[in-house]
Amino acid sequence: MLTSQGIEEITQAIRNLIDHGQYDINGLTNDIEPYSVTIQGSKIIVYFNFGEGVSGSFSNFKLISASGNIIAIKPDVLVKPDEKGLLMRFNFEIKEV
């Protein structure tokens, strides 16, 4: 059984792996820094904020590690108008199965 200390160490280790995100907009790949990374017990939530003033077709959201590897992918396609913001979220939960 995972202990609370074990879960805390695992979530912190994953938190330390996260470096940045990548996404495609109108066919071009861009990097983005995390807006926030939150640990809530066994859950890790990574937010990326795309503010007003940027518009287009956003797709292929990726979470990139400090070593440059892709940790997770969201292949969603979202069309964002210029006057609205967009908050993209990656959710992970550590649990024993």
C-alpha cells in the first residue's frame, strides 16, 4: 500500500520533471511556460494560460520534461477567438491499483 509520504514523494518527483508545454497554433509549434502546477494530495494539476490577444486553431498540447521528453499529450483541437482566454489543464492522479 502506498503511504501518504510515498504519494507525496512521487507527486513531487513528477512536479520536478515538468519543464514547459508545447502546442501548435495554425500549424506552427510553440513553447509555453506553465501558468501553475498544483499538488493536491495524490493529484497533480498543470495549467497553461493562453491570454487574450492570441487567436487561432490550437492543437497537440504537450507536457515536456526537463530532459526534453514528452510526458503527456492532449490531441484536442480548440479554436480560440482573440477576445477570449484559454486555460489548458493536464490532470494526473497517483494511486495504487
